[in-house]
Amino acid sequence: MGDPRSRKIAVVAEVQEKFSTAEAVVLTEYRGLNVTDMAALREAMREAGGEYKVYKNTLVRFAAKELNLEIDELLVGPTAIAFTGTRPDGSPGDPVTIAKALTDFSQENESLVIKGGMLDGALLSTDEIVALSKIAPRDELLARLAGGIAAPMQQFAALVNALPQKFAYALSALIEAGGASGGPTPEEKDNEGNQDTESNSEPSEGQDQDSNEELEADSEESNEAESTDQQEQEEENEDSEVESAVTEEIDGEAKENEES
């Protein structure tokens, strides 16, 4: 039958390994469950990606002590432990689905009592395990996350696909409105050129009036200049006459003096 001591050592090592590697551990009391109930519970755990094991409290207590796990108060009465493992398809078990399977079973069968557990090494109370069971499973959360990421990506892809078409429409509208640069069309440029030529070749009424006023001003200045010259000439002639008269008067007085 083998050495009982060796078997106990092997069980302690097994419990220590499961405590160390399992993502979630839930301790339960199975008092009052018959063989059929236990079989149904183990099947539910297997489908959820876990396993349901029954160990002696003394061996579990020794294994927990070696790992510095303070769970002595949970090791009272007939105790069975649920560990996260692998699903039938080989995928890893989910702490949420394990907690949900145990919670659902305990609601249908009051003989199963959830006493507490651990999640990633942290102790969990019964209420926390029940709360954990109400969280959406990992696969569902990942699906939601993927959907949340996919929706913006699809919108972005649709926007990228629509950009060339919208750009073509915008460019066409700019060309119809006068070119993408916003300048005049060739026909508008020709019309502007013709208008400039006509405006240069045909003086406006304002320009004719300005020219006439300039001519009149020049004529008046010329007349004024001629009048000034004539006046100056007359003054010069008067000065000459006066000078001649004075000279004649002086000469006459000189002759009279000589004669006398």
C-alpha cells in the first residue's frame, strides 16, 4: 500500500504547487453533498476551466504554512478546494467562470458553502467571490474590447476611403468656380485685357477737362509774361527819355555859361 508518510508528503507538495500556480483558489464546505451532487459539481468545474479537489485539512494547513498563507480559519469542517486549470479545449481557466460555477451551484444546492479563497495570492471573502462571479467572463470582455477597437478602426477606414472622392469633388468645385488657385479664368483675363486697352486708348471726360484747363492756364501765363515784358519795355523807354532830357538840359546850361 506504500508508505503513508510518503503519500502525505506527495499531497502536501501537490497542494503547494496548485496554490502557487493557480490564478484563483476557492475553499468550500461540501457537507451534505452526495456522490451525484459531487459528480455534477466536478463536471461544472471542468467545463468552467477548473478542478475540484478534496484534501485533509491537516495536510492543506501544513502546505499553506510552508507558503505563508493565512487560511487556517477556512480549514474547518469537510473542505474541498476549487483551482483554476484548463478547459476541455485546452484553453486556460478563468477565475470569473470558476466563481460563477460555484456560486450558481450553491444557489441551487445549499449544502455547498463558499468559505473564501485567493486571487493572485490575495485573500478573498465570500462576498468578494460572489461579486467576482457577476463580472463578465474574460472571453466576453475581450470580445467587447475587440469590438470597441474595431468600431473606430472601421470608421477611420471609411473616412480614409472617402477622402479621395471628397477631394475630387472639392477640386472640381474649385475649378468650376475659377480654378484651384482662386484666380480668374482665361476668358476673364481676356475681358480684363480688352477693357484695359479701351481705357488706355479712349481718354475719359475727366482727362479732357484736365487737359483743357492746363492749356488755358498755360495761355494765361503766356499772356501775363508778354504783358510784363511790354510793361518793362515801356518803363525802359520812359527812363531813356528822361535821361535824354536831363542830358540836353545840362548841355544847354553849359553853352549858356560859355557864351556869357
